[in-house]
Amino acid sequence: MLPLLRLSGRSLLTSGPVRAVRRTRCSARAAKRVAVVLAGCGVYDGSEIHEASAVLVHLSRGGASVNMFAPNVEQMHVVDHLKGEPSEEKRNVLVESARLARGNIQDLSKLSVETHDALIVPGGFGAAKNLCTWAVEGKDCSVNGELKAVLQAFHGDGKPIGLCCIAPVLAAKLFPGCEVTVGIAGDDAYPDAADTAAAFQQLGCEHVSTSVDQVHVDQKNKLVTTSAFMCNAPIHRVFDGIGAMVRGVLKLA
């Protein structure tokens, strides 16, 4: 009887209504709504472009629905990325972040925690300059007021938060006792990584040493962190680590 189940080389078991039901069920399982918060455009004064791109690629691969946001504030400063020096130019974080988002981005003030299942913040110096003041004040820093409220709301609702590179400083500052990583183990960590890990401990948080393609999951606080470019590693390993972070977030969502 099996040949009767085939028509023009196609199995009736995988066509028509059955296939449609399978697609619907898969879509329902995969459609996690994730907010991504950017901090500008460029490693030295905004979001790290490769990290932001990797986050978006892995979210797309995971079937997530993504909305991007950034605070509508002036950057701490603007860096000439060719010279590696600050310039006198003034730029807006939301406007610059729109470059990464291909224009599809909203003011952070419009981020609704109720309509999202998870939050991810890529790294780059902008996370430590524009989203908070860690770059100049370390453990005594303050977090952008709108982002602070958003992070606390996600945390309070038990919704997962993914952070990479230097962005885990946001969790260390806001959630005492949490567990995060900025790497160090098995890779050539930049000097800032060890200093950052020590500052986390001063804030009462635990730093967990990981390699660049690993993540640490704080199950209690639903935090998923990975080192990304806090390690001097090949870009494909950074990409893989961010992928592990994204998958960890989607699993918890």
C-alpha cells in the first residue's frame, strides 16, 4: 500500500494539511520576541558591529522575532576609528544605531517589557560609555535611566537577558550576587578583562572564567553572558560564542 501514498514523487504524508500543521507548530515554538539594545555604531564609541551582526544572525537562525532599540541621547564622545582618537564631532546614539539596524529601530523609551520574551545587549565601548559610565567610573558607574528600568523589569519578570563583551557590566552593577563572564580562560584575554572581573567581585558578583566560544548561564538570574571581543580570538570563535549566548537566551525565554 505504500506506493499509494506517493503522488508525482511527493509523499502525501509530508504535503498539504499535514505539512502546514508541522510548519505552524514549529513556528509557534520558535517565535520568541527579543529586544536588542544598541549603543551606537562602532567598537570605540558605540556597539561593536560584528557582535551586533552576529546577534542578529543567530536570532534569525533561531526563528526569533526581533525589535531593536537605542537611547535617544548624545554619545559620550565620538572616536575617529581610523586614527583611534576622539574627535570634536557630536553624534546621537539612536541615530548612529540606526546604521546597524538598517533604519528599523525605535527609541529605547518605547521598549515594552510585556511584549518581549527576552533582551540582548551586544558589546563595544558604547555599552560602557553610552549605556552606562563604566568606561570612566568603573564599579562606581551609573546606568542610563531608561535602560536601568528596562533591565530591572526584565529581571523582575524572570525574562532572560543576554550580554556579551563588556555589556555584562550592566548586570554586575544592577544585580548584586549575579554570575557573569568576560572570558579569560583558555584565550589571550585583553588586560581590561582581568580588571573588569576584579571589579565584578568588588560589586559582590561572581565572575566565571570561560573561553571565547563558551557562555555562562546564571540560572537564578536568567543571565547568559559570553566574552566575545574581550578575548583576542579569531572572529569565527567570537561568532560561535555569541551564537551559544543567543541559543541560551532563547532556551530560557
